[in-house]
Amino acid sequence: MISATLFIFRLLLSWMVAYLVVAVALGQTVFRYAVNFGGYAVLGGFALALVVVSVAFSHVRRVRLVAGAVDFDKLAARQRRQIEIPFEAGEAFDLVDAAIRELPGSLVIDSARDSLQVRGKIKRFDPYGNAHSGRNQVLVTVTPNGDTGTAMLVCEPARAAWTDWFLVDHGTNLENAEAIGRAITRRVAERRRGEQASVRDTVAEKEIAVARLNLLQAQVEPHFLYNTLANAQLLTRSDPPLADKMLGNLIQYLRHSLPRAGDGMSTLGQELERTQAYLDILKIRMGERLSAQVQVEATLARHPFPSMMLQTLVENAIKHGLEPKPGGGTVWVLARVQGAALSVTVADDGMGLTGHTGGSGIGLANVRERLRLEYGERATFAIGSNFPSGVAATITVPYQIAQEAAHA
């Protein structure tokens, strides 16, 4: 209440002083007449005082309606705001520029992204009429502050500052400042909601990817178990010691397979143990038709490697390359480090790509999909002809030197 009273008094005093100065300037005769006889000049002074008080009172009431409270800062025709925006300066500038352009009555907006400055002319609408009563202007400068930006906002009438002693803007610049602040806050909130939605989508996609990964990993050839158990059953009658060896190899294979059925990442050493148990079983079944050579340095045993992939390649080589070939053949497992990549190759001297169906089988498709889910673009899978016959399939994954050194 005190702020409003002082504001009205200050405005009235300014007009009365100006009125007296004008009266004096018009001449001593008019001034004496006004003082001694209370003529028209006195009446004019009273009329002017009534108009000034009514306009000032209307301004105070409108500011109270807009802001909910009245103080000297809110009653001023020139509004200044400092707004902290939690984005880097360029993004903060884009938010401010868009907020100003969406103000009602925007006329001319000049923005310079390099200098992080926006200037604009805004129509000043008469709150008690239908026409606009002049122009306001907006100036915003964005200051970089590390990963954030600070917007300095100035909303003022498009006229000289000294006129504020005599004129009011009926809270229009206060409205503009508040509107720009709300628009920036809304856009920041929308951006935050978008980021949160993106995080939720990413988490959901990751969960889906893990589920797909587990599903792909679970697609193990069921006939392998059936055939192994059937062969062991036959061997119990014809060659019990060999049947016992086959069952021992099967137990070893299952020990390395079943406990990790839900884990997408193993080590190269664990995968070699699983694959070796698988090869030992196949050697019993195929006899001299199958030969296996494994060339992997012991230092690579602890390196992370996707589970079941190595065995899938070995299964593919034997099933499509060596079993159909009269006399069988050899399967090789090799691992080598090339720069920042670890390459694991499974090669055979079997029937070639015709027997491998051109690398388009379900098992190889699963290998490609699982590599994509685990590593994205950082891993590759290649399959081609082996010399002089057969197929070579290679999985390349990032070589984690730090982890190898830690376990060395």
C-alpha cells in the first residue's frame, strides 16, 4: 500500500511541477492571475491532478492484477530479469529467441546467435481499449556460464527513460517479462520431459534387447542333446567305457552351459572349455572323421566374449561342412589380437559355402544379431571361403587391454 501511495504521489508531483513550470513560462501575468484570483489555470491544475491520479491508480490496480502484489519494482515501466537456463549458451539463446517471437504483438525481432543477443519491438495494447497505444521493446543478452546460460532480460517502453516520471505503461512490460519467463520455463520443462521420456525409452529398448539376447542365446540345437544321449545309450551295450566317456563329456558340456544360460557375456576361456567338451563328444560320434585343432594363447582366456557364439560356429562348421563330406575333415579354432580388436576364427576344410547355405542359417543370423545387441557397430562377423576348401567364420570384438592387464 505504501509503495502504491508513494508511486501515485511521485507521478502527481512530477506533473504539478511541470504544470507550474509551464505556467511560469507563459508569463508573469498569467501566473499572478492563477495565484491571486484562482482562475482557469487553477481549475486546469485541479483537472490535471484528477486525471494523473486516476491514471496512476489504474496502473497500480492493473499491476496488482498481473503480479498479485505491488512494489516499486513491479510498478516500474522498465522491467529487468535475470534467468538461469540449464542448457549451454547456444541452446539457451534458441529458447529465448523462440519465446520472444511467440509474444502477442511481436513486430520486429532481430537476433544474432553469434553475439547471443535478441532485440524486439512489441505492440503495446491499451488494456482499456481495442487499439494499441505505442510500442514496447525487449532486449535479451545470453551470457555463457559453463554448461549453462544466463539470460539478462530487459522489457521497457520504446521511449526515453525520463518520460517515466510522467507516463505509465499499465503493466504491459511487466506482462511481457512474466510471459517470457513463463515461456522459457515451459520450454525447459518440455525439454526435461523429452529427456526423461528418451531415458525411459532407452531403458525399455535395453530391456527388450536383453530379452531378445536371452531368447537368441537359448536357441541351442536340441537335437545335439538327443543324439548324444541316444548314442550313449547304444554304446552302453557295445562299448560301455566309451559310453561312460561320452556321458562324462556331456556332463562337462552341460556344466559350462546351463549355469550361464541367462548371462550374455562369458570369457574366451570358458567358451573354449564348453566348445572342447562339445568337440570331444562329436569325436566319439564321428570317430576318425573329425579332427580338431585349437590355437588360442592362454593370456586371452580371461578376455570377455559372448557366450555360446564360439560353439555356434563350431557346430555350423561340423554340421554343414564336415559331416556331409566323405571322410570328414578338420576344424580349427584360432584367436589373435590385431590392434584394438580380438578376432576369433573357426575354419574347416569341409564342403564350403554350399554346405553352409551361404552363411544365412538361423545360427549365424543369431550370431549377427547378438553381436549387434552386445556391441553395436564395434563388433563384426564375417564368413567366407577357406583355402583350399571349406569355410572360415570370424568374430571380431573390441580388445579390452586394461582388463587383460589387470588380470595378468
